Amino acid sequence: MIYQPRGGDLDPVDLENALLRAAFGDYADEAAILLLINFGHWLPQLQAAGLITVVEEAEGMWARIDWPELDAELCAGRLLGSSGELRVLHAAASVADGRPVDLGDLAGGLDRRALVLVLAAIAHAAGSHEHRRVSFDDDGVPYPGEQVPPLVAWPTRE
């Protein structure tokens, strides 16, 4: 029998790397994972609840969050958090899985740190970290110019 790693088997750094590896190239998935990593509360709980699937391949480990099972785990009380923490989880699920959220309610219940993270996630999902200025040649033809900073950058880890 071949050993198949589980989300609960990985240390936090390996888990983060596996999640980012799987999300790479999909700005919405990247944004949701970066939001959860930077926020710091949810990955251990999602891991313990079995909501993270890990696949080991020759290129390395890949991991995904089972977003469709999130509501069942919340209702069963296997995922716990404050109202602000729950809002961040719902924001991540919305960005990654298209779940509807009431932005007014969501933003109104976030502290400043969480709000910056959610805004950074939305900016990342929109690709603002890849945007460039539009420049024009002498004939007025537009072309991509220099890269501009993201609208809201991910805060540096302390």
C-alpha cells in the first residue's frame, strides 16, 4: 500500500507551500490561500477538520481546501472563530469558490488588520500585482509600460 499524505500530516510551512503550489497561476485561489496564511487562524483548523486534501507527485506536494464542505463543518461546530475570524474565512471562500458574501456586513465586522488582508486578497484576485501603466509611442499607440505596485499590498509578516 502506498502512503498517501493527509493535510493533518504536514507541518505548517509544508502545508502552506503545498497549498500555494496548487493555487499558483489562479489569482483567486492564490488570493484565498494568501489571505488564510497571512491571517493565521484558519489553516490549522481546516487541517484538523480534514478539509485539506494533499496529493504527492514527482514535482512535490499539492494541497487543496475542500471549500464545498466548509458550511457543514461550520454547522457541526468543528470550525470555531470569532465573528471577525469567521468573516475572514467567508471572504476567503468567496474569493476561491465564488460563495456570495454581503460586503457591507463583511467589511463592517473586520478589524483594521483583517480588513487590510481582505482588501489585499481582492486586489490580488483582480491581478493588480501584475498591472502595468499604459504608455504611448510617438504615434499614440498604447503599449504596456512599467509595472505598478498592487492596489493593496500584502502586509509584511512580523
